[in-house]
Amino acid sequence: MFSQRELERYKRQMMLFGNEGQEQLKKSTVVIAGAGGIGSPVALYLAVAGVGTIKIVDNDMVEQSNLNRQILHNERDIGKKKVDSAAETLQAINPDITVWAIHTTIDAKNAKSLVGNADGIVDAMDNFPTRYLLNDVAIVKKIPLFHGAIRGFYGQATTIIPGTSACLRCIFPKAPPKEVFPVIGVTPGVIGAVQATEVIKYLLNKGELLTNRLFIWDGMRSLAEDVRVEKNPDCEACGTKKERRQKRK
Amino acid sequence: MRYKKREETEEKMSVMIRFFAQFRELLGTDIITEPLSGGALADLIKEVASKNKEGYDAIFNENGAFREFVIIMKNGKRLDTAHAENARVADGDEIAVFPPVAGG
């Protein structure tokens, strides 16, 4: 059931997917891993769309140098925990959703419990080791993972439906080297919007997902392309050979 | 003479190399090459990348092998970097060379 305020708020999108679709969004829980450049647009768009419960996880504090891209936070938030600043922004923009702010570092011990029974995991991380952890949890729990990453004017995104599509390790078996990456705020804006679109489509069971496709954005050329990717049977995270090995044990 | 020329062109193939992201900035993209038939994929990329040292070094390590995180696709199918060393190219192939990005 929706309040009058909610009906008014979601009026224009309910033209697309009706009461039923909106209910679907409302009863969903999405975990957003990272409240930075990508986490910001993803969280904002999922909040305004009315995704009922958003769990946002980050271990950082807001710094001045974040503000060129991390649009959940503003000048007054400097020094605050990013997740607290994020929760304030999200609740202000949509008081009809529930936001959980979790200030912690995602690691091998807590990743599974942080994800819990969420309907989707958004990868808004800034490093591959944590992404691989999220990928493992997604596979074990059979929860979709919405990947996005950026550098400069370039970005990539893909959607992983465990069991049916290529996982993050199938596509990127080795992590690129660590670096302080250059970035302009519009790039995570584009990639985050793509990821949020994927989450919404998945929750509504509508459209065609970015599974087995890597979306590649070249902001310098304003060119979006996708390349076909496929499951790797030898993948160390999801490979069928690995499954067979485990079954034998 | 004319006849011979035509024969030569028949032996040549056309292979498109597409670089993405930083590789594209350094090396350009959609480069159409005309290697001789049966050429090695790694040699072809090396040849094209050698026009810019920074671009070459971004793709290959000091031993001339592909850096392990580089993504190489041949006609939309990913080749792991070890296989790409020995892969051959054929006429009409499209090779994509892509650096994953990691920021968020």
C-alpha cells in the first residue's frame, strides 16, 4: 500500500510499470558497496525510484577532494562518516524509504553477513580485491551483482546473474594495478546511472540486462559500446570445473 | 606485373585492431592492419603499439608478454593473455585490446 505522498511522488514512473512494479521496488533491499563516486549516483537514483531498503556500506570519511564527484556529500559533510552523510542525503530526498548506514570495511569475514538476504549487490567499490569478494558472495548466495568501474573519462559496467552469466572473474581474471585514479564526476555519473538502471530492470523483471556483455563508456568520444563476454568454465570463482571438484570432495 | 600485384594483395589480410580507454588515448583505435596470412596476434599488436612507447609499455611487460590484466578479445571472444601469445589472426578478424578500469 502506498501513501498519497508516495503515489504522487512515483506517479510518472508508475506510468511505466504500474502499482505492481512500484510495490516490487518498495519491498526490495539493495546493498550498495561504496558511498563514493559510483555509490553516489546509484544510491540517489535507487532512492528516488523508491527502492524500499538501501543498505550503504563504506569505511571512509568525507574529504574535500571527494566533492568533485561524490554527489551524496556536500561541503558541510567534510569529516563525517560517508555513510552517515549518505543516509542524511537519501532520507532527505526520499523519506519513504529505509536507509541503513554501515560504517565498516568489507572483508572476507563480514561480506556475507553484510549482504544478508538482499535482492541485489551494487559494486561501487574502488578496488578489485573487494570486488572479487563481492563476486564470491554473489555466487554463493545467488544474488545478482551489478558491476561498475571508472577511470578518467572511461567506464565499464556489467550485470552478473550467478549461475547463468559470466562472473566478474570470468571477465577480469586479474586485477589491474592499484593507483590513485584520475576522475571527473560525470564518468561515475554515467556508469552509476547504468548500474541503477540495471538494478531497477532486474527488480521489475523487465527489459534486457547487461549479462554476458561488458558496457564500455568512452566519455572523450561520447561513445558507448558493448562487447560480448562469456562464462569461463575454468573460472576460479564460478567455473563448472570448480563445482565438479567441490562436489567430489 | 599487374597480375603479380593482384596475387600479392590476395595473400594479405585485413585485421582491425581496436584499443579502448587509456590504450586508445595513447595508440588511437580502429586501426586496419594488413598482416601476412597466419601472422601471430601478439606480433601484430606489438607492431601497432610500438609507435608509442608509453602505449606499448601499458600493454606489454619488460619481457614483451601481455600484462596479465589486459583483456584481449578476438571477434568478441576473450582470449586469456597466455593463449593470446600464440593465437593467429585471420582475414576479417577484429581484435579488441582493453584495460579494465578499477576506480569507483
